[in-house]
Amino acid sequence: MLGIFYDKYLLRYSKFSFAILLLFMVVMLNFVFKLEIDTSAETLLLKDDKDLAFTREISKRFTAPDFILLAYSVEDDLLSDENIQNIQNIQNEILKLKNIESITSILTVPLLQSPAVSIKELVSDVKTLKSVAIDKKLVKQEFLTSPIYKQNLVSKDFKTTSIVVNLTRDEKYFSLINKRDSFLNLEKKGTLNPEQLLEFENLKKELKAYRDILRVENHQLIVDLRKIIQDFEKSTNAKIVLGGANMVADDMVEFVKTDLSTFGYVIVGLLIIILYILFQEIRWVIIPLFICTVSIIITSGFFGLFSWEITVISSNFISLQLIMNMSLVVHLVIKYKELLFLNSNDTQKEIVTQTVLSMWKPSFFVVITTIAGFSSLVFSSIVPIITFGWMMSVGIVVSLLITFLLFPIILLFFPKSKMQTKKKEEFLFTSYVASLVFEYKKTILFVTFVVVVFSLTGAMKLRVENSFIDYFKQDTQIYQGMKLIDQKLGGTTPLDVIITFKENSDEVESINLETNGQNNEEDEEELESFEDEFESSDEDDKQYWFTQSKMDKIRLVHNYLDSLDPIGKVLSLATLLEVGKSLNDGKELDGVALALINKELPLKYKKVILTPYVDIDNNMARISTRVIDSLENLERDKLLKKIDKDLSKLFTTQYEEYKISNLLVIYNNMLQSLFDSQIKTIGLVVLILFVMFLILFKNLKIAFIAIVVNTVPVGVIFGFMGWMNIPLDMMTITIAAISIGIAVDDTIHYIHRFRIEYKKTQDLKLSIYNAHKSIGQAMFYTSTIIMIGFSILVLSSFIPTIYFGLLTVVAMFMAIASDLLLLPVLLFLFRAK
């Protein structure tokens, strides 16, 4: 049937077929330009993560907008007139940009202790660094000692200060997100009617279009901020760096784009050189690269057509498809050259037809088993991981079809390849490897045992971590900026503890408004005046919220979090309470004083010291922290579990409850889910592969041998990562699926050729020799091309790209070593035929 297709249609009308394929490629090229890269936080989150929904709601309730942070560092006095003017000028320029709500800096924050005054006087006349007659010595003392500002607004050495650019909350975006989530819940329950389904589809398109606009605006904001920084650094002695989740996401996109373009060209250049060295004919350089290019263009066109965006996780799909496609083409080239030598009198069309027909079956099963290898990705709860699994499946299918269509067509445009006389030295290396198989069987088995031990012991050392700062080399600007902010300004990754006080607790009892006998007459008059004011206002409930038991509970949690080494800056109502002691003659602030601050303090200052930490309407309090992301050996999952366990001992569930939230929790949820879905489904994938090997080879022993040989490279990858201290994170966790996808390719080709040779010779040893000299050469060439080409990725400045290149090389090396050494030994020992 396939022979008829090639003979009667494809090759008979080769020029027409070629034109049709090129036309289809041009059409798909149009969709390639619609392919987008998205590394926003949204792409790295679980579909149904309740912590994500909770964090979004908390951000809205507690006036905690997204922000971008500028760290302004100098060697001289931070409060000099020149530096103050520089910071003011920077703020003026930033405020001209789009989507900026406000700026928090040493110029805008309220001065609460410069000098210390009574609460009543403070709220009536809040001073800032820009106020008249400010004592800078007192200001410096306050910034360095205030629990609100120290190692948060300014560094310990008073050489660095933060300029926090608060971004306007985009209500339209979050409204679209909430609507989408509502439809997702209906879809999950199976209750979407046709009208709602249509509305849902339109909403998804609207959300994507609007998110694309926001992504462009965010990138432009980062570009504009960097331009402002660059201009000021030229004219001042200050060093200014950027930080914040928005900046990290945008920079990751730029790193991915740079790596795709720069290393793409370098890899293609290396492939040209290697292909020519190995085959020594221009045609065997042009044909493989042309077929791979067409396949990648068509695949990318499908992704653009389906609106499948490239994320950080799927950014290497082109490299992976290139690996798979190059392998298919090189196998066809080697088979063609072999048939040309054996059947030199046949026509070009006959040799080409024999080539594709003889390689179709093993190549088809290679594709099917590779898809099975990537099937573990679709068990994830993260959309980009699932999409990556489908991307690779579509890509390898396209590669198979395009290769087996274009390869025979293009070869008909060329005369028969130059046939070289077969020399004794030909296939020397693979023949030598075959001799090693029989000479050192025990040694190979012993080395395999050592490798298994290496894999198991290394796998036990694996860490499941996700540190964004470790994605960048230490000499990059983004790394240095993140580390400066991390170590001098209180950490980077946000972590919150939200306390909800229950209505039936003693927390909501009225505060005792009577004096304690220590108040002077002025205090009593202030208190009576305050009570009278509230009697006629709508704030009656709020004056009773700040009870002593609430404040004690908040202070208890605050101090606990502050005692943990991985936790940087901790901010909460307890921070204000500590500052308040100095304003209240060393006495603790009571509920009256706090209610006065809540009532009278201007809103712009409340947004700095109070409303981010108290939500009276919902009876909630927020303790905000930042984790020191650059801390060595930080284990985030263990930290979260420890905090949760310890906090459970501090709360009485009858009266209050707590919840840990924000970015650290969200990303940890993602990582743990990804780990569970990938690691726990490896067994299922291995079982699926075993069944497929059994169907393909119809031999239990061969199926068992094939699955053993394929699990060794995967084990080595995990062992290598463990011993090299490479963590399992959102970038490296997919390497298991990639390793299986790479390994099955050569295994199937080798066993298929081995069985053909055995049918001819009925001799196991001779069959192994012949397989090594024929298909073994194609396997060796393919692996050599890919390993040399992808080793160049270690020169990237983006650590995930380096890991991808390194682990790909290790996976390819172990796959070829297993297939040329371990596989024939097992076939021989078990007498598998």
C-alpha cells in the first residue's frame, strides 16, 4: 500500500508534490509570525490553585499592588542634597510613565520619629524628608532603627535605598480572570450550556488579546525604566538596579529570545560542519537541514494557528524537534548509502523507494513510543506543561511525515550519490565497539551495575527547588540586582500569613476605654474627645477592632517569623506597634491610639504603614514577609511545612484561623504538583512503553531488554542531577520525559535491524556485528551530531538553557552507550531473537 503511494503518486509527480509541500510551508509560515512567547507568572501556575485565588483576593483587600523595585546605591551620604535631588528627579521621570500608581521612597514615607511626637500631633501633621526644617541626623537614625524602614527602605550600611514603583491595579484584567475562573468551575462540573460555552470561548479570546496588550506594556515599562536608570547613571555616581516579579518575567522572555536566535544560528553552523565531515557531500548537508527547517516551520505554524504560546518550559521545543528530526533523516541517509552500495545497478527512484519503505516501520514505532515518552507531561495540572507535551507530540508527527515525504522527493532531483569502494577501515569504530561487546561482557554488566548504583544514590540527593535568582549567571546584571535587593533590602520572594479573627471570639469584645490610672489629664481629654467624635460617626465598629488580644496574636506570629533565618523583612501591625512605643513614652499603643491613627492619618501614609496589614471590614490581619532567595541550601517546601506546623501551635481554631499565601506558596504548589505528576507517572510511562515494545517486537524477552536499556539513561540523568546538585525545578523536571523520548529512538532502530540480520544469518554474534556496522553507524552519527551541536548551549547566560544543553548531551551519550554496549550484551546473553 505504501509502496503504491510512493510509486504511483508521490514520486511519479515529484515536482508537483514538492510544490504542494512548499506552498503548505508558506501558508504555515504566515502563522509562525503569530507564535508568541509568554513567561508571565500566569503560565507557571496550577489551573485550580485555591492559594492563587486567595492571594489575588488578599492583594485586593490589603492594598498590596504589584510593584517594580529600584535599588539606588551610592558611596557617599545617602541623604546628601545631591542624592535627594537625584531620587526626586528619578521619581518625576518614572511618574510620567504609564500605569504607575505611586512611588514609595525615602522622600515619600512618613517620618514617625524625626522627632518623636504624640500620636495626636503626628496624625495632624505628618512630616516627610521633603518637609521644612527636617533634622537629617534624626531621619537617618529613624531609617536605620525603625522596624518599618530598616533593611526594607534602606540597607544596614545606609548606602542603598529602595524606590518602590507601585503599579496601577488593572481591574479589567482581574475581572476577566474572575469571569474565566467562573466558567472553568462550570466546565469542571460539566454544567456549561451552549450559550455559556460560546461566551466562554469569546472570553478566552478577549483575555488573551488583553493579556498580550498588558505584556507589551509591561515590556515597554521595563525598557523605559532601564532607559531612565541608564541616563541617571551616566550623570551621577549612583548605581541603580531593577527588581520585582514583573522585571524577572520580562527578562526571562528576553533571555529565551536571545538564546533561541543566537544559539540557533550557532547550532545550525555546527551541524553544517559536522554533517559535511561525516558524509563529505554537500547534498547530505543541504537535505537534512532543509527537511528539519520545513518541519520546524510547519510545526511552529500549527502552534501559532492553535494559539499555543511558547513558555519558559517549552522554549526548547525547536531544539528537541531538531534532535528527533535530524535522527530520522540521518537514519535514512545511512540506509540510502547502504542500499546504494548493495544495489549499485538500481535506479535512483528504486533505491529511494527501498530506503523509505525499509525505514518506515521502525521510524513509525519510534514516533509512537516517543509520544508515549512525552505522555507523562499531559498528567500535569499546569497548562504550559500539558501544552509542551502536546507540542512535542505534534512536532515529532510532523517530522515523521515531512521527512518521509520530502526525503525521497528531493533525492530524485539529484543524481545517485557517489558510490565509494568499501574499505576495510569503513565502519571501524562501530565494528570495534561490537568487538568490545563480546570481549568485555562481564565488564559491561559490572559498569552497568555501578551506573545503576550511581543513579540511585544520586537520585536520593535530588532537591525539588525553584529559585529564580539561580536562573542567571552571577556576572549578569539581573543576578547582581536581585542579589543586592535580596541581601540588603530584606529579601525578594513574598510570603504572607493571613490571620482571620472569628466573630465568636473574645477578640471582638469592646476595648476598655477607661484610663488605667497612669494617664495624665491631657491623655484623658484626648481620649474623651476621640470617643465623642466616634459617637456621631459611621466608624463605631472600627474603633473597637484593635483589641489587646488581637495585637498580642499578631505580635506573636510576627516575632516567630522574624526569628527564622530564611525570612528577611517582616512587616505587620506589630511593626507599627513597636514604633508606637517610642511615640508613647515607652508604653504599648492601645486600641484607642491605633483607632486614632486609622481614622486620622492621611490615606497616602496609611497605605504605607497600616492598610497593607489590617482589613477591619473582613476581620483580618496580614503579616508580610520576604524570603531571602539567595540563601544557600534554602529548602522552600520544608520551610513552608515548618511554618505551617509551628503556626498551628500558636492558634486556637475556636477564635482565629490562619493561611499562608503569596508567591512562595503558589510556586511551591506548582513545583510539588509538577514533581508528583512527572515522577509518579514515570512508572506508568515505562509500563506503556513495555506494552508497546511487546506489541512491536512480539517477544517478551526483547520487550524486557528494551525497557531495561531505556531506563538506564533516565536513571543516569537523575543520578547526575543529584550528584551535581542540579535541582528539580520547573525547567529541569521535564528532562525525564525528554530522556525517554531520546532513548527509545536508537533502541527500536537497533533491535529492528538486529532481527532482520538474524533472519538472514541465524547467528546472534554475526547479527550483532552486522547491526553495529549498519544501523550502529547511523546511531553513532546522529548522537555525535546532536551532542556536539548542543554542547554549545553551555555558553548561555541563562542557567536553564545551560542545564538543557548539558542534560541533553548526557542523555544522548548514555542512550548511545546503552544501545551499542548494554543492549547487544543482553540480547546475546538472553538469546533474544
